[in-house]
Amino acid sequence: MDTNELRLLRVFLVLMSERSVSRTAARLQLSQPATSHLLAQLRRLFGDPLLLRSKNTLAATPRALDLETQVRRLVEGGDSLVALSAAFDPATSRRTFLVTAPEYGETMLLPELIRRLRTEAPNVRVEVHAPDPDRAFDQLANGTIDMRIAWLRSPTPTLRSMLLFDDRLVCIADTKHSLIRGELTLEQFLSLPHARTLGTSHATTVRVVNEAVARLGRRLERSFLLQHFATVPAALKGTDIIATLPLRQAREFAARHPLQILEPPLPLPLVRYGVYWHERSHNDPGHRWLRRTIQRSAKEQWGGENGTVTRRAAVRTAAMR
């Protein structure tokens, strides 16, 4: 298989993931006409329309669906062979890694990681993008992103993972709150307004709080929805609003704002932040180096775990190499 054919197969996988020529073009940093031309080449190569227009998306033909798994296996196999033979020297590499992380994960891990990169790998770049949970597995599988940093309560079984650090959820309120003086009651938690964020930045936190409240047969009715969690401390000042967030972030906020940190009056699960990647990247020397560097950064800053790697589908563990 020549280089052009391998490139076409990569384009095919992105088209199957996006079901859109324009979104595929944006991800591959190509023009729409160039992407349409590549789709035409794929149709000739496989002798099938592959993707047909259907309302606002492209619908895959049965032939395209049959091909997707085979093409992915072929591309991943080629990537693995290249990874095994490719050396990686962080001191001279100019590689760019694409990572997705929510606001909290980026705040907690990236500053220390960037300091390490500037010393150990001055020309390596890490781009952090907002997470897209619905597309995350496909993005990892086709190489659009290299890894995902997240609190995943139910990770995809076939992903590799490494625990970085634990945290726990607490509540915060203004130090001059009209009702709260160092202790938060259950009735206060249920009746007071909550500051919560839109989007994916704290989606898991919002979900676990909703589940805990639902187990009591109640729901939080009064919420202020904000775009960024960094806005929350200022929004609490001089109000009766409260918020729920990880303890480490609460401490960061309390160091700069007049806030009291409070124990939640109902049981909430432990926050377990990890890094997740696809099997296709597991043996890539550069990817392996970045995983180790993220692990060291987490341990240096937060006393992270030892970094056990798991592959849940096979129910086995493997040491980081």
C-alpha cells in the first residue's frame, strides 16, 4: 500500500466519524473542494458511493459500514509498525500532541506539565481542546486526538487508562453568607440556589450531584448557569448562592476570594482523574513519553498515584514502560 492510499484510508475514517465533508475538512485542515475530491477518490477505490447526503448529514452505505472496521484495523496496524520503529527524542522532537481536558483537568495538570516541557522538550507542543464526550472514542481511535484527561465514571472498556490523582467534592459559599456559618445542612443544600456551569467542563460533577439529590426524591430547582467555572467565586460574593466542585479547585478559589469551604451534607463519589488513550497509541514512543511526563507532573503537584495502566476489556494490567 502506497502513502496516498494510506492517506485516503485516514480520510475515510474521519468522514465516517464526522458524516460531514465540511467538518472533515476542518479537522484535516483541508479545503472543502479538496475533501470532496478525496471522497470521490475513495468512491472509485471501493466502487461504492460510501456516504450519501441525508438531510443535514451524510448517511453511510452498508458497504461503508462493513469497510470501517477493516480500514481502522489496517490503519492502526500500520501506525503500530511505524511507532515500534520510530525513535523519539524529547530534547529534539518538534511533535505536537492533541489532548482534550475539561476546565478543572487543564487547571490542575497543565501548568506543571508545561514547565516540564519547557525544560525537557522545548520544541514539543501540547494543544488542549475542550472535550467532546460523544465523539471522544472515535477521536482517539482515528488519531484526531492523542489522549483524553477526564473524570470518567464508566470509561469505554477498550481504552487504556492511567489514574493521575483523586479528589473529593465540597461546597463553597461566601464567607459572609446570610445563613451558612461553617456548616451546610441538607435542607440548605437543597433549597439554596446553586451556581453551575454549562457545557462539558463540569458535566460529571453536575451529573453526580443530580443523582445524589434524586436518590433523596428531590431535585435542585434553583440554579444559575454560567459559561465558565472561573466565574463562580465572584458570582457567590455577597449572595446566598452555593456551588459544588472538587476540593483542590475550591482551595485555589478560596486563596483568592472570600469563600468558606463546606462538607457536602449528602454522600458524593470520589473524583478520580485519569488519562485515557486508544490501543493504537499504546506503543508509540512519543505517546509513552508524554504519558510518563503527565504522570510525573501529577505526582509532583498533587501526590498522584503510581500510574497503573489498565485495559478493562482484557481485565489485565500492564506497567508503564
